[in-house]
Amino acid sequence: MNERTKIFVRQKFRQYYHRATLEMPPELKRREWGFVFFDRTFPTFTMHRHKSFGSSGEVISYIKEMMPAHVYYSSALYRYPGARKMIEKEWTGADLIFDLDADHHRCATGSYEEMLDLVKSETIKLIDFLRYDFGFEEDMMEVVFSGGRGYHVHITDPRVKSLGSPERREIIDYLRGTGFDYDRFLVEKMIPCENARAKKTLRISRDSGWGKKIHNRMIDLLEKISEMEVDEALEELIKIDTIGKKEAKKIIKLAKEKDLKNDVKRGFIGIKGFPKDFWKNLVDGLKLDIEGESDEPVTSDIKRLIRFPTSLHGGSSLQVRPIEPDQLENFDPLYDAVVFGDDPINVEVTKHFDIKIKDNEFSLEEGQTELPAYAAIFLMCRGAGEFWQNKV
């Protein structure tokens, strides 16, 4: 980004901050703040931190005066948040933060829009874990589009404030199914039989937690496969890492035979010809799709700086947008987090760039062109264009 473009983008950020309503975090007096500015080093990240503020008015005044490219505050709460040395801040607790980013996802490929859709799906899965496995209420949960390539989930429940890094890593381990105990979920039971000795059978524990999630995903898979032709079903199943052709044929049998499928629905999986190892392989494959994706270093870091919701992201111009958890499914970041208007802006495109934003698709080649402000500023912040102005 050249100096002329920095001046232009900074001016547009100024216009946003002078009209925006900025939503402050709870206990802001106890939080450290950090900023990246449109200075000579930008877009290289140079973090200016160890700032503290006594009121929301002070925060707003500082942002309006300095016009930062990025704004952060600490997930941690301190007695002296403005102290220059971390040890002098005196940590008193921290929110629980989850960071989901396309850069960290094992399946993140495709266009920017496709990666955003993938991370949104992962965020919805995470929220399900947090609600039903950990019991966090929605009023203690804030979901935020990061403005870049993912989402943040803030848990402000007082019960998590004192958790240290090891305890927070255990939460990530649970979300990922680390140390998964198959014998806890695939349970061998003895059932009585008339006029005969009791016999051993296998059941899946499906009342809550991982067992319930695995069982539900198993049923969804069988229902999906039951509607497919055999060749199509085989092709679909062998996409699962732990399932080979032999196992795939068995799954098709379970899906196509109504009585077998109903047994699985009731949790009875002690079916002749389907040994425990078969179910372990199937669970392994389903587990990869169920597990919660999150950046472990962010969650375990009890002194992390996180993006300030309602600020702008200097690498995209999109708003760091808070979202109600039940509204996330319908949230479109490339529409709902766009804050700039349609005024035409002259741009020098510096590299080929494709993007769909505000329901408009742009396929841009190098050279001079005119774009609506929202697309032009996005392009500049992404490093694919420079502000261009006709000489009078």
C-alpha cells in the first residue's frame, strides 16, 4: 500500500469512526488495548500496546484522533492494564476466547467466500459444543466476525475467568476429541435371553456429549446413503479417511436394510458381521467432521489481545461484526460486514483479483478501473490495488 492509498483509506476509516456506534467490552477499565496505525511501516504489523482507558469516551476519542488500521483489547483483566511490563499489570482473570480462522483449517481451500462459509460452519459447530456440552448461556457468549478470514467467540461467564492455560487447553482437547475413549461410547452389555444364558451385545452411548453427537451424525449419514444409488454411495463413503471399500459396503447395507437402520437409530449396534473395530473406524471418520476447530494458542493464552468488535479490519475494510448466535446461520460477512457505500472510486488494480461482495461479482485485471467504494477500499486493504486519481 503506497502512501497516497494509506492517506485515502485512513480518511475513509475516519468517516466510519465519526459516525459509528462502538460497542465497549465489559470491564474496559481493566483491559489493555493495542493498535496498529497507518504509519510508514503499514501494512507490516507494528503493534502499539500497553494502553488503558478509564471510560468508553476515552476509547472513542483516542480512536477518532488516531484513526488506527486495527484495534485490539485484551481478553485478560488486569489491576494495572497500562503498565509497560506484563508482570506489573497484575493479571486477575481472562475471558475464554475461541479463534476460528481459515488459515488454520485443515480443509480451507477455494475462494475467499468459500473459506468464509467453511469457517462459519465450524463456528456453528463450536457454539453447539459450548451450549450443550459446557452449558454456557447465550448472554455469556459473544460471536464476532473477525473482519478477515474467520470468527471469534468470547465467553464472559465468571466461572471461566480464573482458568489457567492448562485448563483452557483441556477444553480444546475435548472439542477435538483428543484422547477419545472408544470403550466409553461403544459399550458392551449383557442382555438377558429367555431359556438361555445372557448374551453380549454392543450399544452406542447416545445420551449426551460426544456420544450423542456421534450417534446423530451416524444416523444422518445412513439416511443420506439410503437415498443414493449404490455406486454413488460408495463414492461418497470412501471420501471418509477411515472408510475403505469393504467398510463402505457394510455401511450401505446398514442404510438400505430398514430393520438394521432402525437398530442403529435405537443405539443397538451389536449386529452380526459388524464387529467393534468396524464401529471404531466409522466413529473415527465421523469424529473428524464433528470435532470443534479452534486455534489452541489463542484459547490457552490468558493474556491475548483480540480484535475490538465494531472496529474495522485494516486488511479488508470489513467491520469486526458482533452477531447474535442464533443469527449466525444467515450472516453474510461480504454483505453484512460491509460499511462503505457505492460512490465510484478510481483504482489501479495491481494484480488479478476475483471477489463477490455486496452481491456483486468482480473479476479484475491489472490496470486502471472505477469501482464502488466498498469494493475499491476492500481491494486496497487486501493489497491488490492502489488509489488512483486523475490529475487535473
